[in-house]
Amino acid sequence: SLLYRFPPLKAGSVSGVIEIHGMRMAVNDLRRRIGNPDQIAGVQLVQLDNGNERPGRAAIFRTGSGLEFTVLLDRGMDVSAASYQGKAMGWRSTVGDVAPQYFEAEGIRWLRSYYGGLVSTCGLINVGAPEPGSELSGHGLHGRINNIPAKDIKVTQEWRGDAYYLAVSGVMRETRIFGENLTLTRTVWTRLGEKRFWVDDAVTNEGFAPTAFQLLYHCNIGWPAVDEGAELVLPSRRFAPRDDEARDGAARWNRFDAPTHGYREKVYYHDVAADRSGKATAAILNPALAKGKDGFGVYIRYAPKELPRFTEWKQMGEQDYVVGLEPCTCGVEGRHVDEAMGLLHVLKPGKRHTVSLEVGALSDSAEAKAIRKAAGAPPKMTDHYSAFVKKPGK
């Protein structure tokens, strides 16, 4: 099924062993100790009702491991707040959660309702800088998908074999008369006891004409993972600074500082290598994990075949203190720039582009050591990402 990639429900009684709260126990023994699974894990649907977040809908996940995260059903089903054992995983902007009614599409006004969040989707028509004349075209900063409410929402909370699955799915449609007709079908899911979750997506061209599209996952990691002495670990073979500002700090592309007054953002493009399974892992390690001790970190894991380009957004400013890990199909210079370079991804009628993104917390040195080993040697720098960029889908 497009919506559910986890195993089908098996016939017969649930058996086997599960790990929860640091204990390994038989699944049926656990079930005999609780009246309802929501005693330890579940999905709760709520309506946000404070200020300009009203009347947004949300789904709050708890896995029983200490992982909690919020899916904003009216904001592209993106993940806003997230934490593991009380530690924030994602950066939250000064804006906070905002209902889609307050979205301003023109120019860079997208920032007026940008809450940050652990996973924010950008696209589907424009990613990055607004198109010149966006007041007329509507192709403003990072597009519209992050502000489109989901339809056909379905919540799943059930045992499948020896695992208890938690999921919410829905469909967002980005369309207009005489224009594009794209749908994003999304399932956000996890399991009892996990300290990670998955975002499974399919972008489909529901129209009858080829449609250009761009897609980027803005994964915003904040404090306490990001801190002075923290490190980005990434299987990058080559990287390129976006501009002179980034070039000046290129020697420390993967190292982070204390909040800095007047800091100007630095953006780097990376050529990321996949492992034998076809996946790549990018992680932020806090100072303790970076030094080989137990600590705290956040990682994302994805397939470069599905998202062939990767952007690092480094912002060490006061309050704007965040590192963006951004796998994507495109650059962040804007749709018009990719089009001029012959790199704009096109979906033919009826075709779809699928993506699976895994996001999780790190807590011990062994996890960090394995990710560092997989990253390999440090990357080489080139003057411009056109020296290594791949055409989407290749």
C-alpha cells in the first residue's frame, strides 16, 4: 500500500518479545499489565486554540520510549515540536505554531508563519528563493505545501504481529485552475518503544500535462543537540559554499559555535554518498557525543536516489540558532535558477515520486561511533555545486 509500508496484520495471537522502559518482556505479558495501549503510547488528535494557531488540528504521538512529537494536520502534516526524554530535537522559531489562514505566499513572507519544526516540507512548485515577480506568480519562498491542510485523515493504532504501530495519514493537494494538479500523500508512523519515526511520501501528478516540481525536507535541529562544540556528521564526498559568506567559514562547515550576535547564515551544498543499503545518514552530535561520550543528538536517514541533493543551513544567530539538514530534489536558489541550469525535476501525467525519511534521537557513544564510521573521509570543497550536482532522478 502507498500509505502503509509496515507489515500486514498477521492472523492469530500476538506473541514475541518487546523492549519498553529498559525492560524486555513478552508482548502478551505487557498487554496483560495495561488496560489500554494509550497508557504507554498512542496518537491523540487535538485542536490548537491559542492565538493565531487557532483552529489548527494536530496529532500528538507518544511511543513509550520518551519520544513525543506533534504532526500539524493543517500544515502539510509536518512535524513541529519533538522531544526525546525531555530534550528538544527540533528548533522552534519565535513565530510558534500558526494556522494556515495566516499564510502569506508572496516574496519572503512565508517567514511570517514559519514555526521551524523538526520536519518542514518545502515545495511543491518552488523551493528556496522566491521567483522574481512572485507577487504575481505566487512562487514565493519555499512554496505552499507547508501551509496546505490534509484531507482524508486516517489514524492507525494497532498490533501488527509483535509490534504496535502508530500512524496518521492524509493527502494534501496543490493545484489551481489552468495550472498544476499535484498531490502529496503522506503517512507519519512509528512503533511502540521506538525513539525514531518515519515520514513516507508520494508526490503524484494528477493532471494531464507534465509538471515541474521541487521538494525539500527542512529538518531543523536545535539546542541541546546544536551547541558550542557540536558537530555535523555526514557522508559528504564534496561540498560547495553557496556564496562568499559561506566560503569564509568553509573550514568549519561541520562545527558549531555559541549563539553569535549579528551572525549571517551560511549555506553549503553536499554530494552525499549512499551506503550499501542505498541510504545515507546525517547527524548532529552534541559536544559530549562529538567527544565520544554518551550525550544527545538527532539524525535523519534517507535514500539519495529519492532525494539526490543535500543542503546544509547553518545559522548561529541569537534565537535563530539552528542547523538545517535538508535532503532535496533541487537547489535553494529558486525554481527559476534550477530551470536555467537544466536541473528542474518534471513529473509526467500520472507519475509519482516517492520518499521515505527516518528521523530519530541519539543518546549513546556507540550509536555516534557507527554513524561517524559510515560517514568516511572528510569531503573536498569545490567552488560551485554545479561541479558535482546530479540531475534529479538520476
